[in-house]
Amino acid sequence: MVVCGQLRTWDSFHGGDQTLSRLPLDILQTRIFTLLDGPTLASTSCVATDLRALSADETLWRNICRSIWPSVNDLRVSGVVSTFAAGHRTLFSDSYPLLHHKRNSNLNDQMITTTRLISAVDIYYQNVPIFSKVVETETVTDWFFCSPFGIGLLEPREYEQRRERHEVGVKWLKQLEENMRLSWKMIDPELRRAVNVSSDRPVSVKKHWLTGEVEVKFATVVDGIGGPVKWEVVLTCGGKEGGETEMTELSMGVEDMEGKRLNGRDSLVILQSAMERGERRRARFGVERQRYEEFVEKRRVWREEKQRRESAADMLFVVVWVTLFISFLRFVMFR
């Protein structure tokens, strides 16, 4: 953003007599624009009309996307992205901001056009990429539509390849919470759109009391067909005191307020709607965790109310049954 301000000041200083477009194109493209990150490059296009075409250069956006997400280098991803309306710039605008909660009352009428999904996943520790993988999911089978929706990425044979060399100790949980980041981009080749279903930072980091493994959760809360749902990515890490951290499991799924896993059809409806009409907002530290905690609290309150209703119904049933039984005994005794 500092560069954008300097460019605007430079143009105003010359009273409009000198335009930025008069600078040699090779200087703008190779010495200035290549130094900008994605948000700054997008803002640069608003500085002057002359810069709009230059800042839309596909090579610039491809390099930015590949530098942020190593998974974009996969041929399956780059091939689909090349069909997007604005190529890698569309991928960036779809996936860099996080999906924001937005109610859509027409989900029941949503037409499903997706036949396959591409998941492009990147994990970072201390801003350094440590894991990237791309998987394809077929979405046209009856099994997919009826079964709980979920995607797992780590196979048993990959466990030994995913070790990170930092010591496991008392501060382990805090280190993971502060330094771990994750991006899970869902790409629809038919819609030619993408969406990031993961929070940028963990919303929960907890150690299992029995196994000692740590679950690092990333989540995005959006409106579903019958209420809010959460897209949750769970990264399981194992390790021993003074040893290395090892990623043993990585999976993604969708849950409703009752804690039930959504099936493939309902998940696809929500995902497709989010790609087409969902709002995107830049991530602010702590906001994702707050929305996740609000969802968890609402679920707790809902479950308590449900339990009270069920307890009241059970009590009413017992009272009615006892009353009928006593009435029956009286009828038999005094007949």
C-alpha cells in the first residue's frame, strides 16, 4: 500500500502532465510490479487508468499465486485456472480473502452443475510452506451424494515424510497456535471459480488426553440450508517430548448445528452457492476464532435446550403412563 501511495503522490506532483504510463513498461513490470504483493497490486489498478491493464498482467498474478500457494504449481490446478475469466487474478480474488458468513434463502433451489472438485491445500509453519497437495473428488456418484462429505489428504505411507523439525515441549501448543497456517482452496472446473474453506489461522489447538496427539482445527462458519454450518479442517500432529512434530492426519468435513456431518449433496449446494454469491473479506486476526467459538456456544445452548425438551417429554410420558396405570388398577379393583 505504501508503493501505491507513492505512485499516486508522484502523479499528482507532476500535475497530470506526466503519466505513469510514460515510464518504460519494462521498469513497471519487472522492477516495480514484481515487488508488490497481491492486495497491493490489486489496489494499484485503482490508482490510474493507465495502470489497470498493466496490473492485470497474467504473469504477475501467476507468480503471486505460486509464491503464496505452492499447490498452484500442480498441472491439474494451473490447467483449470487458465480457463478462469481473469486467470490467476480470479483465483487470487476468490481464494485470498476468507469466505464471509452470508445468508442465502435460495439454497434449496440451487442447481448443482459441479461434476468434480479440486482441493489445493497448503500448510505453513512460521510463514514457510511445509506441505502442499492437490486431490480431485468426483461429485456425480450416488455414493457421494448420500454419504457424509469429507476429504482426507494424508495417507499412511506419507506419515514419515511430513516431519517438522522443531522440538515438542511445554510451549508446543502455543507454537502451533501462533505459527501454523493453512489454506484449503476448493476449485470448481465447471463454474471456473474457487473458494477458501479454511480459516487462515487455527481456531482451536487441543491435546488429546489419551493419545497425546494434538488436533489443530481451522474452520469457516457459513449459512447452510437449515442454519449455520462449519467447514472444518482438522490437522492431527503427534510427537514426543524433546523430539520432532509429525503430521499424521489431515481431513476436511462439514457439520451442522447438531454436530451431524452433511452429505455430499448438501455440502455441494452450500459450496457452489458460496463460490457464486458468497462474500469475501480479508482475514483479521482473531475474527475466525471468534466466529468459531460463537458457533460452538450456539451448538452447546441448542443441545442443552434439546435435552431439556426431551427430558420434559420423557417426564410427561412417565406421568401419563403412571396415571393410566393407576386408573386401570382402580377400574379392576372396584369393578
